[in-house]
Amino acid sequence: MELTDDNDNLITLQDEEGNEHEFEVVDVIEVAGKEYALLLPADAEEEDEESVLVLRFDDDTLSVIEDEAEFNQVVAYLEELGEEVEDTTEEEETELSNKRTPRDKTH
């Protein structure tokens, strides 16, 4: 796959058949000393998390993760990250709801 920068968060990847596909770089993560790009098709709906493409950085190129164990390790990391985000959100919601105090009702 060939990588070209179109602007800050958008990249164009060219597949083996020469077709170009535009992606938004959602994040770059590091797992076990290797960096991975999380890409979302530029035309995807915002809620369509199933379409996230994970590619490994190899020097200045992005490569498909062919090793199943490596791929599973990255997926496990992402799932753990997702759970941490959910847990943090729940904790923040609990803190906010605990800080709310009912108004005094005096008659």
C-alpha cells in the first residue's frame, strides 16, 4: 500500500489494483514497541466503528497486519482502551451526579 498525505488528518492509500481510497487518521497507537495507525474511511458515518482499519507502520509505509497473533494483540489493546474509556466516563458521570444536590424545598 502506498501512502500519500493530502492534509493533516486525511491520507490516501492505493491498493494493489491501483485504486485510491481516502482515510481519516483517527489515532496512532503503540503496542509491544510497534506503531499502528487507526484509519476510518473518509466517507464512513461517524458512528460506524466497525470500519476502522488498523495498519502497522513499517518505516515510512503502512502495512497490513498478516500475523494473527500480532493482530489479536492489537485488538486486545484496543478493547482494553475502550473499556478504560467507558469506565472513566461512568466514574465521571457518577461524580457529577453525586455533586448535584437537590434544591431545598421549604414550604
